[in-house]
Amino acid sequence: MVRSTHAAVALHGVSAAYGPTTVLHEVCARIPARSVTALLGANGSGKSTLLGVLAGVHSPASGTVERFHDARPALVVQHSAVSDALPVTVRDTVAMGRWAHRGPWRRLTARDREVVAVCMERLGIAGLSARPLGSLSGGQRQRTLLAQGLAQRSDLLLLDEPATGLDAATRQEIPEILEELHAQGVTVVHATHDPQAARRAHHRLRLTGGRLVGEDLSDRPAAPGPEALA
């Protein structure tokens, strides 16, 4: 295995499957630390599965995933992956992002509540805090899930097409949010169909049919180092 102090995660011949169907085929790649990586490819190309493997929620069928610097992943799924039946409010949903620090259902500290409030404000959903999650539009729900991801203050943030379902103005904010996280030293990996968001990334991986078919690394510098994220 190739070890590097400049990688957050390395994939070594990783394949992944759903039942008998292989959806990722022997992917070898390095995710640069403290940089923004864009995953590109058509629907069904394996982007979401690769994010699941990076997050540790989808086990590889073969190959290995190597994490450096104790990278702690946080995965933000698409709004359509979350059930309407969950009996939680917007504030509850965002607060779940603090479970990585406090544990499930434990009382939030003043710092936790501050983080939740800041993240809701950043995504423009503070006025929806008492609304049931199931009552939201697709765009509102996606912003709520993004706020939950930000509330985790993770050093490895994984986002599955974060602009899906958002209005044009909010879609334009996503690259700005990713830039802010990069400046804080966070490693960001996001699946996207947006050419502008892809161009602004430091690193790009292209998938076709579950195979890595292209990779390029821009000359933009990575962040110098992480700040306190808790």
C-alpha cells in the first residue's frame, strides 16, 4: 500500500456490490487531504456507492480502504433518501449532526446548540426550525440535511449531489460553502453534475459503469491545516 501524509483516504482495488451485482470495479484512487474532490459521472456510474464506501456504510466486496490522520467521515445523503415518516423537526434533524460528539439522544451543550443555530442560519432554514421534516419541500429538506452535515464539524465531509432539488440561488452557494470548509482544513468529497462546481474542485474523479476512467488534480493549493472543528 502507498502511504502519504497528503492523502486523507486511499482506495486499493476496491470493488463493491449490491447482492450479486457489482457496481464498483477495482477502484484505485487517493483522496487528497484538506482539498475538495468532485466525483463526476452519469447517474448509475457508482458515485453514491463510492461515497458510501468512503463513509464506511458500504463494505467493499474486495480491496481495502485506508484512512489517514484518523479521518472521521460524515455523509450527507440526497433528500430523497430520507423518509417523510420520520417524526422529527428541522432543528432535531440538524442537531443529530452533533451525535458524533455527544452520542445519540444525549442532552446538547450550549456549544452544540450554538453550532446547530449557526448551521441552520448558514443554510437559510432558521425560520423552519420547528417544522416537521416530512412537511418540507425537496429543496428545504436538502438544505436541512446539508446543515446536519455541517453541524458534525467533521474533517472528512462526503456529499451526494448536494445541490439536488435546490433553487438556483442556493445552488450557487454550495461551492462557496465547500470553499469555506476547505479553508478550515476539511477534506470534502462531493458527487456533482454541475460543471462549475467540478471546475472549482482541486481534484476530480470520473466514473463510468462503476470504473474509474479519469482523474486530474488542479494546481490549486490545499488548505494549510485543520482548525478546531468541534
